Amino acid sequence: MMKRLALTAGLAAACTFVAGCASITGTQATASTPVSVSRGCAHFQRHQYEVCYAYVVNDTWLARVPYYMFGRDAVSGPSALTRMKSRYYGPARRFIIGQTRGWPQHVDVSVPRIRIVGQVAVSANLATATLRTIETWLVRVKSGSGRKLGRVLFAETNVHHTITLDRTPTMLCLGGHCLHKWVVVRIR
């Protein structure tokens, strides 16, 4: 089930992200288009496109959202936690784990809206990157059969964040070249 959810979320995120990148001036995130990106993501030379894609798709949709949804479940929880820990390091990981402490097992996670705004800064040695976002999140206790809305556990509406990411190598190497990934190390 986790793999199917992850695949579906990844495909949806990729399609939305690519559609967002197609605009020269950027796009506006709406309920029907939950991701928008600035021109800062449209650069290849300094890997800005990788940073934007990694944050929206790999770090948020394929790690943070599943962790919010399944992190306390006896069956799916361990794999959701492992995935989140592979994408969030240090203060960012502690923030998310602390945020969800005390949440019930079953929650409803609305599709987050993420707007990447302005320039995406990548260090000269390509080791760190910073991007600015405006995000909307809503997580509630899963409602019962009466369809009454559950208690709000986490809500943000158009909150500005500064996201810091580090570039880390993976274990996937071929001919002396190793793939890397961008992981979130700080959310402010």
C-alpha cells in the first residue's frame, strides 16, 4: 500500500511540477494545482531544478506526507518513518518528529500547497541550497462515519518558510560516479 501511494503521489507531483516549470513567469498554486515554482527553479547549471524537484516531490510528497499519514500505524509506520528519515536530517527531522508526537494513528492530510518563490541559492561547491516557499498544510484527526470534521492537528495557511537542503551521496555508484540526493536539514 505504501509503495502504491508513493508511486501515485510521485507521478502526480512530477506532472504538477513539470506543468509548473513550463511557465516562464511561474505559476500560482491553487487547490487544483498544489505546486507552483518561480523562475529560480528553471536553472540547470547550478542544479536549482534538482533542488526544487527534490523538495516538492521526494522530500514533501514522498516522505513528509506519507509520514504524516502513516507514521503512527503499526504496519506502515516503520517504512514511513524510514523514508522520512532518509529525506530529513538534523533539525528538520527533529521538527517533524516532534510535531507529530501525540498525533493519533489515523489522520486526514489535505494535499499541501507549496509555492517556491524567488531565487534558489546553491553554494559554489554544490553542497547546500536554500529556497523560499509559501506553504499551506492541513492535518486533522480522521473523521468518523458521521462525516464531522476532525480536530485540527496542524494547519498553516500561506506561511513563508526558508528551506535549507544538503546534497548527500547515495549508495548508487557506477564507474566511480555516485548519485546524490538533496535532503532537508532546516525548515524556518
